[in-house]
Amino acid sequence: VQLQASGGGLVQAGDSLRLSCTASGPTFVRYTMGWFRQAPGKEREFVAAISWSGVNTYYPDSVKGRFTVSRDNAKRTVYLQMNSLNPEDTAVYYCAAKTVSGPDDRGMMYDYWGQGTLVTVSS
């Protein structure tokens, strides 16, 4: 499985941005998908996860209410809608696929990773 993340860029505080992650291969529909981010000098941080059906979503408190994860299995794509961005959201954002069902905020539980897309939020 190959994951291709896109949609990053430079925005101002308060703006919105939508990231996309497109997967190769027909088994995408079976995977729990996650988004993580890593800011310079910081550890990787869990941002969101979505079940294979799209019914269940999970967020840490740091982004809950501002970020929304969704997926379109027909397009093999998962999205991360980010609203009310602030400079603390600046990071490289990665999508990841987990072959074993069930959400997880631990990156080590994910089997496939995209290359990352940079989001920079200016104040």
C-alpha cells in the first residue's frame, strides 16, 4: 500500500485547510486510517483516526472541535479538514494506514505511512 498525502501549505492563523491522502490498492477500504503530525524538534503527535466504515472517528483534545477526518472509500482517499488553525498546528502531517481494525493513537501500530505534507500557520 502506498499513501500519498497532499494539501499542505502556508496559511494564516484562523484559516482552514484540507489535507488529502490517497491510497493505492483495493484493500484501503479495510484499513483504519490515521493522521499524525510532527513539528520541528517535537515528537510525532496523533491527530485523528477513522474506522474503515467512516462511522467512528477519534481525536485528541488538542484538535477536537477544529479538525474533522473523513474518508471516501470509493476514491481510496481520507481527508483531514482543519479549521481555526493556529501557529501551534504548524507541522508535517502524515497519513497512515492500520491493517488491524480499531483506532489507535500510537504511531507504532500503523503499518503504512505517507510521505508527509507541510502545514505552516503564520500568526
